[in-house]
Amino acid sequence: MAENQAFESEIGRISGVLKTMHEALRPPAAMLAQADRDLVIPDAAQLAATEERLRAELPGWWEIEASVARLVAGLATEIGVRKAEFDSREQPTRLEKPIGYISKAAMRRRLEARWRRSRPLHHLAELLGRIDLLTGLVRAERDTLLSERRACESQLAAFIDHRPKIMGILRSEIGGGMTRVEAARHIGRCVGVFQAFVDVLNGRVGSGNVCLHKLMTDTEDLLIHYQAISEILGLHGDENLDPDVFPNLAAGMGRFSSGMLTVHGLDLRRDRADRAFIERFPPEAAEEKAAEEETAEVRPAKIGLRLPAIPRLKFLRS
């Protein structure tokens, strides 16, 4: 419960920062739209102010992207922890080992009972809820920025097409009576500032895509693990996940519910998603890698006792 509250609190903080950041995007977007629509050319002071605003806001954008990436990496780490717990389910405690000297069957029953009491499916469902919440936040932000980027790219292209008219305006008395060279230089600066703004939007859209790709592959990994445990425990009905509870994971949940979620190709898709995440967010990816290695170090070795084996899964049934 505490972990969920902390996670939701961080989601709320990020949402608040993103709203403020959207406000910061409005002035340059409005200036570009007006330049395209009305051929109102920003002067040197306006361009300088916009350049300074973009430079000043870049660290904040990078930091909020890093905050999102840390949540994405943290969820991947938790999935790894749950899978490690599953792998270590056959490891007896110090109290269970003496029982094994007397009766391996009795120790086996205690191992199975303890593992069932650990509520593995409940923990996975909670983790899936956090993934759903983060996916909704990232997708909404990505879609908003994508729409803004498309509009700005179109406006910038139109502004460039209007260059002859803009040249005439700048060389007229209304535009300050610039020479041809001065007008060309000013138009070039306008294009440069507008392009820098579009590049910022494009970069943030790219970051959203990388995070979404990793979240989707991690979701598939978690759902396959969930299904495997369900089949081992022989649980059905109320233990199955309700897709309506996870609206932001509709694609994966749909395949899960219809029995079409498959392990085929998952390793390749996950490897691609992880490599893209490492390239985009090196520090956060390094933290995830360190956590994975720490989990591997503490994972207990097998002792020869085996619970019912996971069925060979081609298509998982819900």
C-alpha cells in the first residue's frame, strides 16, 4: 500500500509539472502560428527572448523526462524482483530445512503453502495497476505533444513557403526597410528559432515513444508471468484480471483475455525496447541494470525440490 501511495504521489507531482510546462510552450507556438497565419514577423528582441526561454526550460524538460524514465525503470526492476521470487519459491527457510531431513514431502507441502500465502497474483495485479497509471500519463503527454508538433511542423513549412512575401514585408517601410541581405538573415534566424522549438517537441515525443515501448513489452512480460502462476495454482474466475480495470493497457489485456498473448518474439521485442531506453536514458537504465544484478546476486540456488512445472506456453489462456 505504501509503495502504491508513493508511486501515485510521484505521478501527481509529474502531472503538475507537465501542466506548467504546457503553459511554457504556448508563447513560441503562438508566435509561430501568427507568423504563418498573418505574416507577422517577430523582431530580433522577440526571437532572442524565445531562444532564451527555450534554453532556460530545457533542463526542466530533461529532468521531468528523467523522472518518468526512473518510474519506468523502477517498474521493470519490480517485475524482475517478482520473477526472482518465483524462481526462488523452492528454496526452504532455515526452519523448513530440518523438516526436510525428516520428511521431504512435509517440507514440500510447507514450501507450497508458504508460496501460495505470499499472494503472488495480488502483487502482480498491483504492479500492473501502476504500469497502467504510468502508461496513461505518458501516452496522454506524448499524444498532446505529437499533435502540437504536427501543427508546428505544418506552420513552419508554410512560413518557409511564404519567404518571398516575407522578404517583401521586411524590405518595406512597415518591416523596417531592411536590405535584401538583412531580410534574408532575419528570415533565416526566424526559421532557426522555430526549428529549434519543433526539435524540442520532436525530442519529447521521441522520449514518450521510448517509454511507451518499454512499458508495453514489460506489460507483456508481467502478464505472461501472471498467467503462468495462475495455471500453476489452478486459479480461475475471480483471480483472472479484469481488462476494464486497466484501460491504458487495452492492447495487451485484450490479447491476454482472448488467449492470444504469446511468448513468441517477446525476448526480441524486449531487447529492442531496452536498447532504445538505454540510448535515450543512460543513467536511469544503468540504475535498472544495477538493480537487476543485485537481484541476481541474492537469488537462491535451486535445491532439487520442484513445484509443478510451468506448462509449455504457446498461447496463454485466461
